[in-house]
Amino acid sequence: MGRWWHKNTEIDVGIRDPGKSATFIEAKWSRISRKEAERILSELEEKAAKTGLSSPENHYLLIAKQLTGGEKTTLEKHRRAIDLKTLEKVIKPP
């Protein structure tokens, strides 16, 4: 688990369970539209392919300060976008 970078390519967080799965995370401190989220996740997927850390099951996550343009955060099964408000609900104890 950790940050990955090579030359001008950076991934904020990569989490890998060798031979099983890998999760690549991009964090943005800004308001992101659904269309922008889709673009960022596509770029993240391209960057992740360059790492050599891909696994049989790969996941891509965008965490943004705020998401606009709809509540749906699952863009595809393996690609998701969430904002800080949603993240707080997930990690805050009841």
C-alpha cells in the first residue's frame, strides 16, 4: 500500500493483495462533475496499467471534495467515485 510514481505519472494510493486484487485511488480537492469523474477514472486506469501492479481483479476509486451531477457513485462495477460527505458516512462510527 502506498503512493506510486514514475517520471510524470503519479497514483495517489495503490493497495495490492498480490495475485488477488489491486485498488488504485485518486484524490482531488475540488468539485468534480460526473463527466470529469469518468475522465479521471479512465486516466487512472491508464496510469495503473503502467505500474506493473495489476491483478486479476482491479478497482479504481476517485475521492473528491464534492461530486456534482447526481448521487450515483458507481460508474461501473470496478470504477467508483465518492465525495468527502459520503466517505465520512462510511468511516464515521455510529
